[in-house]
Amino acid sequence: MARLVSTVFVTLDGVYQAPGGPEEDTRDGFRQGGWSVPYGDDDFGAFVTEVFARPAAFLLGRHTYDIFASYWPKITDPSDPVAGKLNALPKYVASTTLGEPAWAGTTVLRGDLAKEVGSLKERIDGEVQIHGSGALVGSLLDLGLVDTLHLLTFPVVLGAGRRLFREGSLPTAFRHVAGRVTSAGVTLQTYERAGDPEYGTYALPDQP
């Protein structure tokens, strides 16, 4: 059975929108795209290479899929650690509007998200990786289907944009399993789902 592993870039205020370029995602009038680029040092590249060494398949949201499909098929070097895997391995995209995909190896998941992704996890061994796809990740977190979350937090506040953990997200506890900080100050933290949150109080007990 597969583990569903999500890698998401976020700002300090939780924005995931358009990390890679000004025109990547301008929905809702967003004009601050490309905020992750100044922090792309060797440490960051090494982490991305490590992640892309492990997938058995990919699951993407429609918007991220369109971005990837317009770029990665053009990188034809099979030794490229990212393009080599994205172009060769099965890709699944959750969408009710995507027609016949042109990117080889793509299957469109059009049905109930919980059933489709649950079935996908059952029939694949290894990691099914989600990259970006913040809205999809949020939905899968609420469904309890994400097993591991690589949360890459960049030292910048934008004050606007789509946020990963939106109001009304399902209360969830995570266990920290790995982490480091790049020389540019990006925190690379890995969490595994740990069930429901636990609660307590710092108030002093009643005195007799």
C-alpha cells in the first residue's frame, strides 16, 4: 500500500500560491508570484533531489498539473532528477474539467476524491507524491489521506494569497520526524500524521 507524501512550499504566513514565478498563479489578483526563487540554494536543491529519488507515482491538482505539463516534458534529459521521474512515472490528476491529457502517463481522476485516492493508495506500492497542489492537499488532509507532509517554509511574509491551512481545516496532530534549515533560511520539516490533537491547560490547579 502506498504512502501519500505531500511537499508544499509556504511563506511564514502560510501562503502556497505561485512560489515559482510571477505568472504561475495570478488567481484572485495575486501579484507576488516567484517568492521562493531567491532562496533556491544548493541545500534546497539537495533536498528536492532527495525527495524525487523516492516516488512510485505522482498525484497533482489541476492547476499544478497544468504548470508542470507546460514545462517538464520539454526537459528530455532522463538523468535530470526531477524531469526524469515526472516524465517516466505514472501521473494522476484530480479534475472534473480536464479533457484528454497530452502529457504521457497521465490518468485523470474524475470521481469521488476520497474513493479515487483511497483506491490509488491501495494499488500502488511506495510513495505517491503530491507537489504543490495546495487546494488538493488541503482536501486530502481533511479526508485523513495524507501520511507525510514535507513543509518547506520560506522566510518571507506576503500578507495575501491562498493559504494551505485555511479557516475550517480539520483539526489534526502531526509528529515531527525530520528537519533542517538551508543556508538561505528555508526550514525543511517533515511531519507524519498523528491523529487528533490533544488538549491541556497551563492553569494552576485549584489550591485547597
